[in-house]
Amino acid sequence: MIIDKASLTGPESFFVFNQAFNIAGGCGRTPATVKGREWRIEGIRLLLKGDNLLDLLHRQQDCLLEVVVNKELLPGLFADAFAHRMHVVAGLEDFQAGTLENCRVMDIDGIATIVSMGTNKCTWKSRVYTLPETTTISSAAWELATSRRTPDDSFRYSVKLYHSATAQSGTPLENELPLADQLPPGKLRRADGLNATDVRRLQIEFSADVLNDSYIHELHTRFEGEGHSKFMDASFGRPLLRAVNLLERVPSAYQFHSLNEIMVKCTSTTFLPASSPPTVFTGLLKLPARLTHSEVQNGSYEYIELRASNALSSCEAFLVGHEVIEAT
Amino acid sequence: MLSTTVYPLRTVVGDPVIPRDPEDTKYPEQYFDVRVIEESPICREIGMRYDYTISRTIHETVEPSGAFSYLDYLPVREDASGNDLNPGSGMGSLPVPPERPFADNAPVLSLFALSKSKVDQNMSRNLHVKLLIQWAHPELVGGVCFGGHPFLPYTIDDSGENAANFGLPREISLSPRQQNTADLLPTAGFLDADVVVTRQEICSHSGFHYLLTNPTRTNRIVLRLADFPWFFVKAEGGGANAVVAAPRRGGRYRFGYVMPYFYIFRYREGARYRPNVPFGLLGATTDKAPETDVPSPAGPAEPETSNLGDAARIELDIQAEDNSSYYSFTAASMVTQGRSFHVPHGDSSPIIGQSHQTYRESFISDLLPPKRSITLVLQQGEEYPRCIAGIRMLLPFWPEVNLAEDLEAAANALQALLPGADSSFVSNLPREQVEAGLRQAIRIPGNVDFCEKMRFVVYEIDPVEGISPLQVVADSKYAHVLADCNIDELHENFPNAVIRFRRPTLARYLGVTIVNTDEEPGQVVIPLMRFIQSAHVSIHSRAAVNQRVLAFKFRIVGPSLAEDYAVLGGREGFSFSVERIAAGQRKSQLLKVNSLLDLLHDGTARLFSNTRQRATEEQVGQIKNLDPDDNYEKRSGSTSSYAWRRSEAGRNSDARWQGRPEHAPEGDFEVYHNQETRTHSQFVVPHRSPPEPDSGDSVDGHWHSSASFINALYRMRHDTTASLVPLPPAENALYEGFREIWKGVRDSEIRVSGLKSVSASPYGWSYDEVEELVNAIARYAPNFDLNLAVLLPGAQLAQLIAGLPEHLRASFAIPYRTNYCLLNGLRIGLGIQPFGLGMNFSGNGLLLPSFQYQDTFGSQGVIVKQAGCTGYSYAQYLQDSCDESKTETYITAGKSRRIIRRAEVEGTDRDRLRGAEVMWQDKIVDIVTGTQPLDLAISAYSERRLQHTADEYIQIRISGGTMENLTFDFWFDVLEEAITDDY
């Protein structure tokens, strides 16, 4: 096995905008990593120039510098890891608080999972969750216990998001947003560009038509009650839903409106010249990140993007870290 | 994260709960009671019929005796001409599998179900049945073990489902039910006391399966069988070649199940450490991509058609020459026992006079074109996956080029089979003849064309959730190649081909791809394939699971573990080490244990041992009598016995010495003795009995007369009144005082009568006459004048006679007698001796008789010296005396003050007496158990990883000799995390 590790260096480690290393007024993005290559980023070395950088120590109206770390946060779902909040509906308590029909909640491989029972369509509908304030759901991803390599004729499923802008309980959720509609298991389990605004209350519905059963080997105790199949009366179907993740867009921690904010995140900062108003700033922006190849990257991939305002006369930056390669 | 435990050596399968009745008095039906307590409506709709049989031994399952036959599950086959072929002779049998988990004589429950209706729709997931199985006495149940029918034809659909699934339902739930009896009531009343264990699989293998439950004491279980397999009514091929054909009437499928082996076993922990690991076949596939038809949700998936109509079919099917029957040489037979087929043939019989040819089922592929392959997917068949190190198989073929090494290997094999045989002919035989001999030896059809060049690729399969292992191919990221080798030379593989893995594997599923690397088509023939366990224990990276090995645990159980701390395992001894191996190299040794002390000194192990003391010691006690009252003991007792005794000795005695050999007597029985005897004898005078009238017999009268006469002479001569001769006593001297001792002997029987001695001439008087005369003389002699004589002169006999009574005188009237008397000078006289008295009369001539009457009185002394030798002695007697050996001793008081010194006895230090505090499964043993924390991460090799090798594992290297009495078990606590690559 060939494994090698080398420091990131050369032009490839620089951010480039319009084939120039100065990205002021534009943005630079790292290229897509190929299979067998991984970038292990420790930070970004910045070289910022301006007429008088002391002026930029104050908060600016526009964003002075922004770093976007686009990662595959969930299988197939790429988003800025520092600019999103994730709402997770999962676990035994969430699942059992909802209504179950032709399914039950079981511990599969240590994870609470909704398992279909019998041969009829199984449905789980969560309870209604109320958020502290209205928010915007930008994307969603859900986890199924079954691999995407499962034959498409094994089952079909749908996921719906019901939401409302009102916080008053008991009122119906007037908005219905289908996240997945009769999807086969091989499709990516995500929904991008949702832009569900003013979400104060929400509810998730999952339903599936299971045509082929899967592996289950479990020791379980007897459950009898509403929503649960009776003791040994129904056949097991297939482990299905494990979690539904809803992504809310939030301001990024790497969106800087002042040089002062940049300095907080940097080490080894230097202003030049020291005697007169500084026109040059150098520093190492700490940014631990790992950029790897994804088998499902298609259009989107893992990258780091650096956006610089034209308030800066020049912005040069390069990545500090290592590149690891492995022969496949 | 799933916290789990990996048990590479652990077994929890005990004996079946129902052992064979040793008296064989029970009917099989008495062992179990099996009832159908519920079935799904669809089961009733299609007329599902159920049956079960109970066999006394597993050998009775070869052909079931119930309502169903194995033939009911085999399809009618349609040949190319459209003829219907039935399964041939032997196809309906099920040979006993060689790797069976229980004793042959354990009763076996067999479960059967088959729908009466033939249908075309997939009803499998709508079918279920609940069975209640009860037996007599509650047992600690650990689970059930069951096996299906390995020779059923099947298809594999796009979901990776094996249609017939070797006769097994895809979902099996087991619930040991609580008994509503008083002794089990403590668990009754809880809402969640019942536990169900469910196993649902996409496809099942052809071997034995285990469904484990927590140890539960019960005598009944509820078994729920669901998602039944389907069986073809009609097929266009057998075995894995099966393609469903539409029968002339009815549907194409029957649903049901066939489970010839079903055991309920006790929970009993142990460890298995033996080479062979049973495997079962999941399915056989070809390398050609299937021309998939998306199956309709309403019906069973259409089978692959690619393995038909193409030269690369999987299994060989033959049909009888009369086109009446077919026979399948299935792939499953190589991991179990193949059937025996009796194939009728025509005139081309190789054996004249036989109407059929007998074949033994082996895996025989259909003709495999060059560069084409067959893949066999197999699964481990024990309750926990074992570490597999390689494959050993019987792979008969004869290479086209006879290398010298090949010929030598063949000659050596022949020598092993037939020692002393001339094996030189091997090099001279034509290849065709050798192959014919091979075919005949393993009893396969004569037209099988062996494949001579093959490539074997063995890989482990770790499918992700929802994927059938039958869908994972060798170059998938969920497969990892363990061996890749070419087999084309005989000497390396004759008679057994061995494939050693690059590293051991704990994988539950293995794939074996066989590629025909020859330039010609050929048939792969594998009569036997066995998977060999690694001598060591290891845990490896998996394809689809990240693992964090938290700890390594061990348990060693043996009878003599704690005898010597310098070794591990007692007298048998072994050692082990825990090593971390990466990229084929030992990176670190985490633990090295050569002795029990190695385990104990760092606190990773605990020892549970029985106390021990030396069996032999020299013990010296010295009484310390400083005070008279220091040591004393008072006892009282009594002894009695009542016993027969018998003793025998002598040269001819059969007695054998029963004592210690060193005490045995030398030579034969011998007794020597000498003695000196001094005696004093008192003679008893004749007894005077009361005269009997007219008896004429008065011996005591003689004595009385003689005594009176002699006493008269004595008194006369010595002028005294004393008596020289004692008169007969009034009482019997032998009797008086001994009356009780004579015990039944009467007084008259032991009277002393004196001795009479008569000698007479044949011409003289008869004895009667003489006695009468003597009696007469004795009776009348006292009337003689004592002055007359001491002895009567013979001349005066006449005078005496004249004086006799008339009847006596008459006896002397016979002239010649008188004359004779005279001639002989008859004398009658009395005599006295030192200790006796007698009377005699005699004549000097030859004609007169001589009569002497003598008795003895007085006493005499004798000293006798003698010696003797006894050659044989036997005595048997009842000793009816106080000889009953019963001793009771009561120590009424005691006191002992001693100084004890103990010292070892050389050569006996290892002989020890052991206590019995620690027991394990009814045996007195020592136990060492412990935990070694590891906390090592082993990443999944299918996950995106860089700078992390997947070639990493932890190995427990075991080295030791024979360990028959030693049980050791190693296992790992592991956190598992399924990778999310494909989610």
C-alpha cells in the first residue's frame, strides 16, 4: 500500500481569482479533491493589503473576508459547516412520541430505528415541534438504516415536512413540503434548496412501502400497546428511518466584517510597516478542515472558498496543511 | 455505536433438552408435543399443510416417515424435448451431514409445511405460522438449532434472495414461554417478562443455524415461522440451474418450509478449538451479469436466465437414459454429505449385469468455458463466527502435462492408500485412463471433463445493511481478497488442495470464485470442501464497520491450572500473546503470557482455584508429657461378631493372594509341625449290665465272676478283706459326667464290654459252643471249691463237666468231643496281669479251640514324639460365637499435647489433595479469567481513509501442546460503527 504525506505548497495551495493570486473583490476556491487524495488543512495564511488597515479594524458594512467550508455534512448533503445549524429528529424518544402504523421502533445496531412490520404501508408521523422563533429550513437530509445499494425494488418511501409560522398549538400545520416522494433506496437522501421560511412549528411524516425484507437479528421484549404490533403477531419488514436532519442557515463564524475579528481567529499576526499606518497584514487564520473526495460528489464537492471585499487592495492567501495521497 | 462482543471461540450450545431415552421405551411422539396455534389467513387460503416427525436418531431423517417426503419439494424437470423428468432414485434422500452439532442418537424434530395449492403470486411475506413446542421437564434452554434441505433447486433474484432458501423460512422468532407452574411463578405477572429473539435473513445457508436466546428455564417455546420460501413445481434445470417453468396445470410455486433438523438445546458455555468449521452454501452464481427483469412486486422475482442457454451453467444435471428421471450434482454437496444416485442405464453399462450405475453426489459444474468463472458464496455455520485460516478441499483432476513432481505425488498417495503396491505404473498410464479411474474412484459420471487449470479467488464479504451477500462481488469495496492462487499442478494439491489465506478472517460470509484458466472448457469437480479454523484468535478490520476494540478478555478453565505458577494451563501447559499486526508486520506485543504468574502479577487476571495440600508428608509427633495429666485417653468398647469362616490351603488350592504383591507368600502351601505328647490313660473296667433273662450273654458276668474269683484268691492268700480287682461299677464311667456332651449318644451304646479273643480249630468246637461253655463255667465257677485248684487239671474236666447242669453236660456227651477235650488237655483258668484281668481256657492240641477273655484296668503312661506335614487343608465352619465384629469406642475423655513436625517426602510434592470450592459445569476445576484493556481503533477498509491501513488486526497467538483437559476462551469487547458511505 502506498501512502504518502506532504506539505501543501506551490501554486495549488493558493486561492486564485481570475487566474491571479489577488482575490480582493472576488473569491478563490480549492479544487475538487480526487479519489485517493485528501487535504488536511490547518489554516489559511493571509496577506492583506490596504491603504490604511487601521480603518478596517472597525466593523464594516459589508463583509470584509469570508471563508466558506463546504463539507459533506451528511451523506450527499454539502453545506457550509460553519454556517448551518442542524435540527435532528431521531432517537427512541422522538420516534415513540410520534404515531406509528405498521411499524415499530427497535434498537438496530445500537441505533433507534423505525422498522416496518407486516406487508402494508408503514407510516410514522412525528409529534409537532415548536421552535423558539421562526426560522428558515434550507435543506434536509434523512438517514435510513438500509444502504443505498439496496435494490430499488426493495422499498419506496416518502418524507414530508409540515410546518407553520404560528406558535399556537392545536392549530393545523398549513404548509406541506414534500422532501421525498416515493423514492427508491438508491436515490440520495437529501433535499436541497428548500427555503422553507417562517417555520415556527414543524412535523415530519415518513411512510414506506416495503416489498422485500432485510436482515434483522434482534432480541426484544414484548410490546403491546398503541402503535406497536402485538407480540409475535406481525412479521418484521425492514429497518428504515433513523433520523431526519433539518438544516437552518445561520451566520458563519468565518464571516468577518472587520480586521479585528480576523485577528481574533489568527495567530502570528503582523502589521507592516510598524511605524506608519499599516498597509500590510499577515496572519495565520486557524481553520481545521479536511477536504476529501466523496463518492456522491456531483456538482458539489468539498472545498474551501475565500471571499475578499474590495475594501482590501490586495488579498493573497494560501492553505497551510498537508496533502495525503493513497494509491488505490 | 453498537457495543458488542466478538466470540471467536465461544460456544453456548449444550446437549439437546431431550436426550435419547436410554431404555428406549418411549415412542418418539412422547418426546415433544408440537401444535399449530396460529396461522395466517393466506396459509389457510392456499391450503397449507403442516406435519412434524420425531426421529429417534438423526439417521432416521434420511428419509422422513411422516406425511411429506423430500421429493415433494423437488420439481418435475422439463428436458429440451419437453419431456417431464422426475427426481431420480436417491434424489429424495438426505444423507446425514458430517458436521453435526449433536450426538447421533439425540431425538430430532423435523418440521414440514407445504401448500396444497400451486400459485403464481408471491405470497411469501404474508405467510406465517406459530408453533407451540412442549416437552416434559423444564430445562435451561439456550436456543434452537435447525437446518434446512441443502439440495433444493433455487433461483437468485435481484434482491439477492434465494428462492427456495434451502427450505427455511426467512424470518424465525423464538420465545421461551414461562410455565404457569408454582416453581416459575416469580416471573409471572410481569408485563415485559417474555423475550422474543427474531432472526430475519435475506437468504439462509444450507447448513445448521442457531437462534440463541437468553438462558431460560422452560419446557415450552413458541416458534413463529414467517416469510416462507417457495418451491418450483416445474423447472428447466436442477440445483442452481433451476429455471421456473410453467406446469401444464396450476401455478408455478408451492410455499412452505422443510426443516429436517430442529433441536432445542440447553445453555452451556464452552469453547471450541478444532480445525473444521462447518459452512453452508448461500448460493452459486456465474460471472455473467444477469439479464435482469425488474420483478413485479406482485410475484416472486424472475430467476436469472443467464446461467441457462449459456455454456456457463453452474451445476451439472444428468438424466437417465430412459428419459424418466434426472439427477443433480449440487454445489451444496461439497460442504455436506452428497447423495447416492442409482441411475438406470442401457446396454452401455460399464458393469455387466447391473441395471443401474451408482453415483455419489459431488459438486460438478457444468462445462465452464475458458476465462469464465463460478462463484460460490458461503456462510459460517456456527453460533458465532470463527477465525478461518484457509480451505482444504478434494480437487480431483489430472494435469495435461505430467510433471515429475505430479507423478511422484500421485505415487506417494497410492503408496499411502496401498502400502507396498507398485506405483510405477502411474507414470505409464494414459491420461484418459487416469481420469477414468478418478471418476470411478469418486463415483461421478464417466463423461465429466475435469478442468485442469483453475484460479481460486477467496474473499471475505461484509455487506452493508440491506444487501444480500450474494450481491457482493469480489472486486467490491465490501469484499476483501484473502487468497488468489492458481491450481494447475498436481503435486501441490494431491490429494487435498489447500488454500491458505493471507490472513485469518472472522467474516461470516466468504466468496470463492473459480475461474477456468485453461484454454479448453472443463468442469470443476469438488467432492469435498472444508474450512479450517486458525490456530490463533484474531479480530480484523471489516469492510463496512469501524471497530474500536475496547478490551481483550480471556477465560481459562482446567483441573490443574493452579498447581504450578511457573506454567500456564497446569501440566498440559500452553502460552499466548496478544499482538497488534499491521501491514503484515507485528507492530507491538501487547501482552505475553508464558506462565500463570505472568497473568497474575500485573493484575489483569483473577485466579479462582481450589485449595491444595501435599498428599504425602512425613509427620513426626512427639508426646510432650510434662505433666501426667498432659496426655490421656479413656476408651470403652465391645466387640461381637457373627460370621462364616472358611479357610483353604494347599497345593491344589485356587486361592489367589489378594494382598500387596510384596507380601505375597513364596512357594506353595506347606505346614510343618512336631510335637511331644505325654498322656495318662485310665482303663475302665467292663460295665455290669443288668442280666437279661435267658440271654446267656453275660460278658460282664465273666468279669464279675473272674473278679470275684481273683479277689477271693487274693483275700485268701493275703488274709485281707480288700479287693484286688475292682468290681464293675453300677454307673457307666464313660457316660456319667459327660451326659450332655455326648449329645444324643445313649448310655448303652458306649458301655465297656471287654475284649474277647477266640481261636478255634476247624475240627473243634464252634465259637458258639465255646462261648456257651465259657459262660457256663463263668456262671458256675464261683461254686467251685476254691481249694480245688487254681487251675483245673485236664483230667478232672470230666468231673467238672459232671458237675455241670444237665444241658451243658449234654454238650459234652458227644464222645469224640470229650475225647478231644481230653486229648487236648483242656485248661480253664483265670489270669491277672499288671493292669488287667482275664480268663482263659485252652487246650494244648490242635482240635480244641482257644478262647480268651480279657479286660484291662489300672493306668499307664505314654510319651509320644512325632512330626508331621500337611499337604492340603480345608475347613469351613460357622463360627457361632461372639465374633460379630462391631466395635464401638467411646472416648470419654482425652487430651494430647504433641509437637508436630512436617517434612516433604521426596518425589511426592506434585501429589496433592485438592479442595472443591470452585466448580464449573459440575467439575472441580481452577479458573483464570481476566481483562486486558486495548482501546484500539480498526477502521473499515471500505471507508474513505488515508494514512490508515486496513491491513491491521489484533491477534492472540496461541502456542501449546495437547490441551484436552483445558478450555480456553478469548473474546473481545468491541464498539462497532457501520460506515455511512452508502447511506
